[in-house]
Amino acid sequence: MKIRKRLFEIISIAEKNDVASLLYDFVIVTTVLVSFIPFFFSGKRAIFKTIDIITFSVLIADYLLHWLCSDYSIGKKKLSFILFPFTLGSILNLLAIIPPYIAIYGNSIFSNLSAASDYAFVPDYAFMMKLFVALRLLKVLRITRYFRQFFLLVKVLKKQKEPLMVVLTMAIIYIFVVAFILYILEEELFSNYFEAVYWATISLTSVGYGDFVPHTNVGRLVAMISSVLGIALIALPSGIISAGYMEELNRYIKNEEKKNK
């Protein structure tokens, strides 16, 4: 029991004086960063396969260690070992580790799907492989747990969720209303309503790619109003999050100063 408790302390986020835990955190963060190296090069090389095998082994071992100590992290005694694989963090970890590895080195497992991809209910084989490889980006979430400031931001989003949801609701309503208005005014511009929603969204965010441009004066007026109001709507959540983050950061600094004293 004492051995597993010490193991849990090591694999958890390190305290300042825990050298073993700091070293473990360094190994995990380094492993995650190294696992992205093959992304930056084209083609298949032997070194990339070695990197994938090593990083896969380390991260799977880390997953199993967390499972072994799940009664300390979840706190429900023996039930914790059953619940652990179904927690959100556990699921995301597995999605980031196993599917990309299978997609890169286990294509034969899914080769039969390519013959069945003509059927509507079977996803395209190539698309599935690309999706599986892209899932390795979820490993980035593995790193965020080592940055306390990230959790401050998460805490801010939780505390400010009501005003943020109000702003989000306003933005969604505005997008659909403006899209409907322009869809009626510019009949030849959009082939379907979704294209109008797409235009309203990029106009609201003041991006404006220019692939859809109103031709009537009334349509251009709507586009002008949409862009101006979009600046105000986008500024609201930024202000809410910034104010909340500064408040949480000041509280965090004060707590750290009290601990040091």
C-alpha cells in the first residue's frame, strides 16, 4: 500500500521538493513533445518508427501506472479501478495513443474496410486513417495538466460560464438571423442556407474571406452592420475572460505568498 501511495505521488504533478516526481514529469512532457517529431517530416523513416514505438511504450506505461493508482486519484477504493477506464481523461489518453499507432503501423487490420467503403454506412478508409493519425494531437492535453496557469483559465471559464453562454447565445441567434436576411436578399449569391450561415459567421468575426460578396446595396448594408456588431460581440467574451483571469491570477499569487510565509 505504501509503495503504491508513493508511486501515485511520483506520477502526479510534482511538488517542488519531490525530485523523483519532477523527473517523471520531465520524462512524460519530453515524450509527448518528441512524439510530434514525425509530423514535421514527409515520408517514412526507420527513426520515426523507433520514436513512435518508444513514445507509445512510455505513454502506455504511464496510463497503466495511473490505472494502478486510480483508487488514490478517484477516491472510491476498489470501484476506482473499474471507473478509471471510463473517465474523460482516460478515454482521451487512449485515443491519443492507440488509434494513431494502429493507423501508422497496423493498416492491415483495416485493409478490408477499403473494399467496403462503397457502402454509405462505412466511412472512407483513407479518411479513417487520417483521422486516427490526427488523434495524436490529443497528446497536447496531456501536457496542459503540468501548467497551473492552464487550470486557472479553466476555473475562469467555469465561473464565467453564465455570461459567456449569454454572449454565445446572442452570437448564434444573430448569425442565423443575419444569414436568413441575406439569404432572402441575395438569392443568386447562396446555393443553400448553410452557405449563408457560413458567410454570417465569418462576417461576425470580421474575417471576411471574400468568397461570398453581396451585390445589392441592401445586402451590403446588412454586411456592414454585421461586421460592426460582430466586433462588439467578439469583444464581450474577451473582456469577460480577461477580467476573470486577472482576478483568479491575483488570488493564486496571494495563496502562493501565504504558503511561502
